[in-house]
Amino acid sequence: MSDASAPAALWSSGRTLCNGVEIYWEMAGPESAEPVILIAGLSRQLTDWPESFCNGLLAAGYRVLRFDNRDAGLSGEAKRGIKFDMMRSILRNRLRLPIVADYTLQDMAADVLALMDALKLPRAHLAGTSMGGMIAQVVAGTAPQRVLSLNSIMSGSNHPWSPGPVFAITRLMFGKRADLSREATVARGVVMRKLLASPGYPTSEDEMRRMAGRDFDRAFRPGGILRQTHAILATGSIEKLLPKVTAPTAIIHGIQDPMVRLASGLRSAKLIPGAKLELIDGMGHDLPEALVPKLLELVLANLKRAAKKQSST
């Protein structure tokens, strides 16, 4: 269980070339322990995972690997020079028409597998939030033999007809950003965090401002955010892969999620064999500190399910 007073984890770090893109990663915990790979969501960095969540996994005896996705944080740029109009791509996505993009979620899933290979991790537990949950689902569906358990948090099947974010979020995501200064970007980040916030697990505005400032100071990647968004649209539905998932799966979703709506999580839970659906009342689309004990409880329960499965085979 989580212990916020636990000493800070000792993280090793490195940069590894994965599919032509340099991926920055951090790892903690004993080499002999089973690894848990944490996959961040759209525009998020590895620092978005609460330290208390990581410490809880470490205290439970696991090895933790967290990393920045391509085009985010301290990882490399993944730009192939593809010019695109986001509104046009949204329309093509809805119509299930092909979209040419710099990369797709399949490429980002391949990054995870390449990183596992480079770090000599034959198998691992996967936990992903939002876009990271979709990446984890793609990995589990394309390389089931590499996945010990799947923990998809506030994510979905990326079906084009699933309900989208509430209008205020869509407007903020795709609105013009004339001012890219730190002050304006942090203010915008606070507004977005308020829109995504969990009503039952509130975070103070001061804490939101601190996190938005931390993100800007570590790495501000507006071009990367657009390419990641475009990758999600270009990928389309991942539902054909979900019946191929064999790992014990927990689908964890907030009932009040305004970004990836509840219906999206329900679709994944329905299509993944044996998936355990965990709904959290009062949870939105964030990882507030007050919610960490509950998230740890659910994830660790699924990791234990995976251990039982391994012991019985």
C-alpha cells in the first residue's frame, strides 16, 4: 500500500534509441523483481506519475520503469515532416478514412517493446493512463507473450464513434496558442487541469499551478503534443486487438471522466477477455494524490491476479 512518508526512490536513468527515436527512461527497484512499466498519457511526462504511486509499487516488491513517450518530456522528436490539418483529420477519423501521420499508437507500442528489449525485460506488467492506456492495450494485443498484466487507467478502445471530451476541453485543446510564454502556458495548464480534475478527489489550484510549472520547466513540446494527438486520430479503433489480450486486465475508469468518457472504458472492458472493470465514483481524468491509495489497491490486486495465473500454469 502507498506510504507517502517513504524515502524517495533511487532512480537510475538513461536514453535508449527505440525505432529511431531516443527514449528517456528512469528505473528503480531490485533487478530480480518483476517490472511494472508506467506509460504516460497525451502530452504528459514521466513526472506525471505521483511519486507516492511509484513508491507504493516499489514497497510492494516490484521494479518500476517509467519513461517519456516520443515527442514528450526528455525523449526525442518524432517528426517526419507530415503536414496535417487537425480538423480535417478529426473528420476523416469519424468517417474511418485513412490518415497519414508522423506515427501511430502502434509505433509508440513498438517503442515500449524496443525499450523492454534494450533493458533486457522479457516480460513486464503494464500500467498506462489515457493515451498510455491505449498504448498498453496495443502492446498487450500484439505481443501478449510479453505482458504479465494490463492495467488501463482512464483510457479506452479509441473507437472513432466513442463520445469525445466535453466541449470546453476540446476548445482548449485545439484553440490557437498565440502566447507560448511560460506565464501563459502555465495559466493554460491550470485551466486544463481544472477541467480534468476529479470532483471527489480535489487538488488545490496552487498544486495545479506547481505541476503546470514543473511540466513547462522540464520540457515544453507544443509540436509534440499536436503530433501525439494526430497519432491517436490516425490509429483509429484498436478494438480488433483487444480479444487477443491474454494478460489479467484491470480497466480502471472514473465515472466523472470528462476527457475519455466512461463509454470508452466500458468498450475495452467488454472486448478484453476476463477484464475486471473497476469504476471509481468522483474520479475525473487526473491522478490526484488523494486517489493514489485507491489506484494502488486496484493495480496491486491485478498484479496479484497475474501472479496466481503464473503459479497455476
